[in-house]
Amino acid sequence: MDIRDYLRIARRNWILIVSMMLAGLLAGGTASFLIKPTYTAQTDLFVAIQSSGTVTELQQGNTFSQARVESYVKTVNTSIVLAPAIQALGLSETAEQLSQRIDASTDPNTVLITITATDASPVQAAAIARAVGDSLIKVVDELERPKTGGESPVRLSIIAPAVAPSEPSAPNPRVNLALGAFVGLAVGIGLALLRTRFDTVIRGESDLRQVTDLPLLGGIAFDPDAARKPLLTQAGQQGPRAESFRQLRTNLQFAHATGGRNSVVVTSSLPGEGKSTTATNLALAIAQSGQSVCLIDADLRRPMVDSYLGLERRAGLTTALVRQAELDALLQPWGDDHLYVLTSGEIPPNPSELLGSEEMQRLLARLESMFDTVIIDAPPLLPVTDAAVLSQHVGGVVLIVGSQKTTRQEVDKSLKALALVGGKVLGAVLNRLPMKGPDSYSYSYYSYSTNSDSSGRRAERFPSKEVASRDDSGSRSGSSRQRELPRTRS
């Protein structure tokens, strides 16, 4: 992964990362509040060698002192030094227990020893440091004194006696907060990377590219009003949603430019990814460009096109396949453009057999000769085989991928199912993309009000199923019904 991938991960998981950092800050603040304060006091001692003062003796004494200082430092935490200090202060703890709160150190190339003591009381901490320093002086004097008598050649002196500290050495709120924030940030980033590693849901183009190199024909942003207003004619003509379908229309024309057939199956991996609304709006967008379009609802299990367009469903594709009516009588015009819809008809018990029949192939061939483009809304690929069966007899397949719904494994299975039957996949469409964030899909066009077109007129809204006016035969009424069907092209 490069820096852009890490930035994308950070943007996708910024709430998790920030939450963990805030949790770390809270933990650091809580620890600072709950931990009992402790104070640290220190005593500094100087190690000197008793000599006559000549230069040679001073050099020898300095070397001797530095060599002995490390031994004195290690002696501090022994019972021979701590026991007298405990007795002098009247402490109730053992030398081993006291040694946990005593630390001795020295700087390299010096003859200075620093003794530090920690305690819950600042006065007690200073008293312990002084008592241990005094005890060390006496112990060293006894250890270094010649057995034959006389004075010790080594003398320790206190040069900085311990004083009671005014502020506690622990806890340090600033350090705890900084440490908590750092640990929380590290945990948040780790969880984000771990989540990305095991998260197989497709959220944007980068995730789709991990499965396939298919052309991305378009991206449709999530619209909260899409459930109530699914058609692009119900939105502003210059709005982002309408522009996304126009771009999809243009890209599909380029992807299908070299194909011999003008029929396209629109399908998805699973239900609920928006294939029916995409197929319907794609047909509308193509019809608005001046082409004649036939939209077929071939989802013979859960047909939806008729409910979106407000058309009669009882007579449609299955009616034509069993030859109960002529195809011309079953095609229902819609709107003022050259759009005709063949609804699903009655739901049959054997959808796969009907869609794979020779009669279906003849029907598709006839519609392809009558219309510039034939859009087929097919069932999802994974639950049933209908779309895979249809893909063998059309010019290409457009796979709808629902953002934050479909996994990479499901898309891979769908593509393999199409490849198994020799279906030609023209490209993929990412649906329900977020409006903002790393996976958003936006346009640079000016967006107008969704209720008006560019000239300021109210955008036309076609009747829904509930309000569409019908005659006694169940078809839409109006002047569009008098429009003649496209003739078979030579």
C-alpha cells in the first residue's frame, strides 16, 4: 500500500481513531486522578581521597575514587546501609521493602553519588534520603578504614542535603495525558488497519479494484429521497443524480461501441443493490438522448419496474413468451420520449426455463431490431441463475455493486458465474456511494434545485403507480399511447 491507501484508511476510520485517542486521554486523566501522589527527594554526596595534596597523589586519588564510586552506589540498597536508616527514622518496613523506594546513581567520570527516596509524604521522602546518605557515609568509613588502625583514606561528604519537595513527582498529568493520547492513537490506527484487513465489504472504487479490473461505468451517490423518488425525472435535470445517469449512459455507449448486439442485461450480486432503479433510470437517460429504448422487466421473481413507472404488470414478458398476446400490444409507452416498457407479466413457476428458452431469444432478437437499445432488468446472480442464462443471448452485462452492502467475495462469485456461461461483462456501476468522504462520487457540474430545470421551469414529474391514469384495458392514458411503435430496422 502507498501513502494514499493509508490516508484512505484514516479517512474511513477517523471516528474509530479519534474515539480511541479520546479514550486514551480519558484513561490518562483518570489515572492521574486516581493514583496517589508520591514525592521524591535526593541527597548528593562527594567522594574524596585523603592525601597530602601533591599532583601525583591527587591524580591517583581521583582515579581511585572513580573506581570506588560504582561500588558505593551498589552498596546503598544493601541492608548494611538501610538498616541504620530504618532504625534512625523508626520505620516499620524492612530493608528489602525500603530498597524499592531508594535509588542511587552516579554520573560517569565523576565522584558524585545521588541518592533519591520516594514517599507519599514530602517531608518523609527528604528524611529518608538524608538518613540513607548519613548511613552510607558511616558504612564507607568503616569499610575503608585500615585494619591496622588509622583513618579511612576515603571520605564521603554531603554537598546537597535533601529538602522536602513542593510538588509530587508522580503522577504527572501532562505526561499521562500525552502518553494516553499516544497509546490511544496507536491502538486506533492498529484497529483501523486490522479492520481494513478483514473488512471485505466494497465501499468504493479502490475496494472494487481488488476484485476486478472491469471498467467503472459510473458511480451513483446515495440519495435519501431515492426510495420516495426513485426516477431521475423526479429530480432536477441538472442535479447530481441525473448527471450520474447521463454519465453512465455515455460510458455505456463507449463500452458497447464494438458490440454486435444492442441489448444489455442489468444485474447485481444480491437483492437490494439498486439494479432495478439503475436499469429504469438508465433507460430513461438513454431515451432522453433521442434514442428509442425498450426496457424489459425480466426479474420474474420480484418485478419492480411496473411499480416505479406506474404501469400494468399483469400482461408483459411472460404473456409474450407463452404467446397469449402480440408483442406490439404488450409494449407500454412511457413519457414523451421514445421509451417503451415490457413489464414482467404474471410470475411463472419456472422463470429460468422461460428466460433461457428459444422463444426468449426470438423475442430479444425482434426487440433489438425494433429499438436502438434494449435494457433488461434481470434478477441477482447469486441467488438464482436467471441473469446468467440471459447473459448468453445479449450484447453485454452491466453489474451493479451496492456500496457498503456487497463483499468482494460476492462480486468475485458473480463474475465467475458470468464467465462460466460466456457472458460479456461491459463494466460495473457503484451504487449508493456516500456523498462525502474517501469513497464519495461527485461531479463538478453546477447543481440546480431538484424541483426546477435549468430554465427555471418546474421539472416534469411522471405519474406514479398510485396516480397514473388508466383506461379500462389497464394501460396508461394520454397522447403518448397514440405513439407508433418503432418499425423493424433493416
